[in-house]
Amino acid sequence: MRVTLWAPWRMQYIVGPRSDGCILCEKANGKEDTRNLILARGSFTYVLMNIYPYNCGHLMIAPYRHLESLEKLSVEERGEMLGWASKSERILRDVFHAEGFNIGINVGKVAGAGIDDHLHMHVVPRWNGDTNFMPVLGETKVIPEHVEETYAKLLPYYGAP
């Protein structure tokens, strides 16, 4: 069975105003983790909320270094990213009772990367029946909670990967 995950509300991201710099570098170098929705920082990578989520609890994991491909990551960066992904899976199961996950990396614009020059991993929690008629007929995805509320619920669960 083929499942398509639609996110028409992301058009704001696609056609909206853009920063001249890299948004992932700006967030990583910033000091306002709450404002930037950063859940955790490791030695080589960090975890943050996706502000244009596919589902409630959609996270991203990014290296601090501005790299565009997996092959350029150090062993430590790769290991820490996977550690965060594993921890995020457990946390999202515990907090939101996620029944499954889409975990992946889009490398390059043609592969669907919205931020194509700074590699990042997506962790998207899924539930049985989380797709319904709204995206198909109404071109609207229902996210049951504001991203800042989700951030507040998840933040206490993060520490070292």
C-alpha cells in the first residue's frame, strides 16, 4: 500500500521570506534555545522542532557543521545523530504514544531537501489513521497542538544522547 504524506501548509515555508544565511546554522549558533525550539544540544549535533511539521512532534536533528551530505559527516557526528534519533523515537513513543515513525534524510534539493545545503534528519511520529480526508479534500493538515506546546512537553525528556 502506498501512503502519501501531504503538507500543504508548508507553502508558507516555500514561498515565504527567506533568511540570507542558513537557518540551521543561525539556530545552532544562537543563544535562544527556547525561541529556536531547540530541545537538546550534543557535542556535534542538536535536536529541534520542525516549525512546519508533517505531524505533531516532528523533530529534526542537525550537525553544527554546515555540511550537505552524509559522506562529509565525521564518525562522531553520525553516531550522535543516530543516538538522538533513537532517543527521540523512545521519547515520542512515551509522550505521544507514537505507533510508528518516518525517520530519514533528504540529500539534495531534487531529493526533497527544503534546506539542501545543511544536512539534517527528520523524525516524524506516525499513528494508525493519522491521515484522513482533510489533506485530500480540504488541502489542510490538522495538527492537534501548537509546536510550542509540543516543545514544552518534550523538553524535560531530553538530555545527552
